[in-house]
Amino acid sequence: MHKTYGTGRRKTSTARVYLNEGTGLITINSRDVDNFVQSKALKSYLMAPLQKSELENKVDLKISVCGGGPSGQVGAMVHGVTRALIKYQSDLLPILRREGFVTRDARKVERKKVGLRKARKATQFSKR
């Protein structure tokens, strides 16, 4: 039985992904993937690394994710799944890199600055 592990991060979310050989069962925070991810777009994005590597019904995933919102959590899970798949089969690296799953998306919310309304928005300038 071959087991691997991968950590994924996106925005403020962190996902721990445990990959085992199996039948394609995906469990996220002790819940089924259909109960955890409601959006069809996010669900297809989550399944994309498995579909590209053609391991959809050959591996089981146990995912623990915390922090952030739905979009950030799915992004963290995709990053973690990708890292676990590369440890599981190293020849998948070029395929997953070409699709853009290997690179971590480092964009985060910019902090608010003193004297401004938001991170960059200032009050309207009045000449008189």
C-alpha cells in the first residue's frame, strides 16, 4: 500500500492531503466531497489534477483543510493534491506543471495603510 502526503496553501488556507491507493474516495474534513464543495466550478477545479494525471478512480484522498473561504480552500487542496501526486509518481511533474498546478499562487489580501480608506483607496482630492 503506497501512501504519500502533500501540503497546499492558498491565501490564508492550508490543506493537508493524504493520498492512498484505492477506489477514488475523497474525504474532506470527515465529509464527502459533494457535501463540502457545493460549487460545480470549484469541484471541477479540485478534480482537475486527478483527471490530468488519469488517477481519478485509482487513489483515495483524505484532506484536512482550515482557514480562509471556499475559493482559497479549494486552491489549497489543489496545490496539496498536486504535491502528493508528484511524490506518488514523479513522472507526473511535467504534465502537472504544464497545467499550472505545481506553482503556488502567492497572492494574498493587501493590508490597509494608515491614512487611506482601504489598502490603496484614498479620499477624493478637493482643490478648493
